[in-house]
Amino acid sequence: MQTTETALKGCFILEPRVFEDERGYFFESFNRDSFEQAIGYPVNFVQDNQSYSQYGVVRGIHFQQGAYAQAKLVRVIAGTVLDVAVDLRKESPTYGQYIAVELSAENKKQLFVPRGFGHGFSVLSKTAVFAYKCDNFYHKASEGGIRYDDPTLNIDWQLPNDHIQVSEKDLVLSNL
């Protein structure tokens, strides 16, 4: 597995070793030992989530707070998304900065988003199946979020504004 730390400390792009032949391909999407060696510390994933979305959907920017903060390992099973991680660690020199990575079924890249980050994605293909592991259970009272169009962050979701679809819940989120 090739691992690249992004400009945001602790946030990694992971690229699995893919074995292809005339029959198709095979890759290990997760191996705890390899993963922990790559990022440098143990992570105990306890919950897997999956979503299906159509072109133009923006999900996020979401996070869990306090004792229910979550680290996530995200990937795309079908389609293409622009995945975004926002550093919300107040003590961090990159607080309020974000990275955006294209994840797709084709490139098989994954993104590790550590605790203390907000996370979201936009769907760039006709549809997308998005999957992620969490190291803590979802807790409704601890959820938080930032508006997808926060002017301070100024995220380019790589979608025309008239094609963006956001949930009612996400439209009432506050800016950073």
C-alpha cells in the first residue's frame, strides 16, 4: 500500500496494491496491520457505513464532537466523488484548511480522515456508492456540521451551482 500524508497532518491518502489480469482485479481494501503501520498508530474501527448518491449531491461537512469524535477511512465502490477533509483542530497550524481528493472506483484511492476533522463529499459521476469505516459509534447528540458553501472555506466542489443538491439538514448548518 502506498501512503501519502496530505498537507493536513494526520490525514492520509492510501493507494492499495492492485493485482489485475484478463479476469479483472483484486486488492486488499483493508488490512489492520498494514494500515496502522502506514499511519503510525492503532485505530479500532467499530462501524462501517455506506451511501448511494446521484450526480450533484453534496454530503457534509459533518463531524462528531467530544467523546464521540470519529476517525474515518473512506473509499468509493462505484462512481467518482470529490472527498473533502477540513481540519477543525483549534490547536493545529492548519485549522480551517481543507484538502480535496478525487476518489473513484477506478483509482481505488482511500482517504484516512483523523478525529478532529470535518468531512464531506460531492458526487461527480452519474451515481456513486461511498463506503467508510469509523473508529467510534454515531451519537446523534454529538453530531455537528459546517455549511458546504461556507465563504471562509470556499470549497470548490467541482459542480455547477445549479446542480448541487444538499439535504435540508445540511442547509441549516452554520459557517465555520
